[in-house]
Amino acid sequence: AACVPCKRGTFTSQAGAYTQAQCRICPEEMQVLVPNSTCPWSLEVGFGQTVEDCKCAPQINGKQYFKSVADGSGKELCQMCPPNMVCPGDTFTFPKKGFWRNNQSGVHRSTLFRCKPAGACLQTNVTACTHDLCAPGYDQNSLACGGCEKGYTKIMSSGVCQNCTGPNYGAGPRRWRHVSRPWLHLQTGRPE
């Protein structure tokens, strides 16, 4: 038999020379995944040495998967990616743009809140290696990026956090014109 490298996505414990027959395929819904950048969750199909190198596949037949522990058994399983989430493979799960989560790990990591407005919650960025972030101007520590950072104010009709700049911000006391207040004269007790 000829010595031929294993195909991407398979594994073998044979060092050096091996045949295609010695290459093993990962269990269903799994592939050999290796980091392809400085982001630990930016994965690509690679080569492995043991079945432990097989990770839940980011994409098989148009479906995404992530690794989860089955209830009570302790056995790791690949589960379909929850709605409104991105699953780039292995144990990694991230909310899609417009969604926010309070827990990045554990059983509640798939519990999502809709952001209002949707642009308050940023999309996962593989290039910048960022996830679970609020857009500039939105408070990172608020529920579903619903609060504004210092120096911003919320436009109530849209929920947008707007920068407090311009001639009327921080300019000191304002001078008000005289405004008629008829409610002050309603119960004065004076006859008209």
C-alpha cells in the first residue's frame, strides 16, 4: 500500500508513513478542527492524531453544531446550533447581531434577549476576535445593551443612544423665556 497523507478532517495515530486505510473519520457531526488565526474560536478543518481532535462541526449539510454535555451522563454530544446563534464549531456559541446573552458559558449560554434597537448589539467579528459586545454608546453592563454609556442619551422613540454633543450640552444654566402657566392660577381663591 502506498503512503498517502490523510484527507483533511480525518485523524490517525500513525506517525510519518501511513496509508489511507489507517486514516479514521470523525464520528457523525464532527470534524478535525484546528485554530486558523489568533482567535481560539476561528476554526478550520485540519488533521488530527486521535478522536479527541474531532470537534463539533461548524457546518455540515447547512447546519451548525456545538459541543454540549448530555444531561446526567457526562458524555459530550454535538447539538444543533440554537436559533439566533452562530456556532463556529467545538464548544463555541455566539449570539447573532441584534441578540444579547447574560451568560457566556454554562447551561444558560443559549438564553438570548432581543436588543432594542437591534444595532445596539454587535455581531461576532472573527477578524477582530470580538464577541458579546455592545455598539459604541451603549452600556456594556446593561441588560441587552439597553442602557447608554456616560455622555450618551437615549432617544425614547427609537431606543438609540445618541452622543450628547452640540451647543446645548454642558453649556451651563439655560435662560428660559417666560412661559405662561395657567395651572398656577386655577385655585388662587381670588374672584375674577
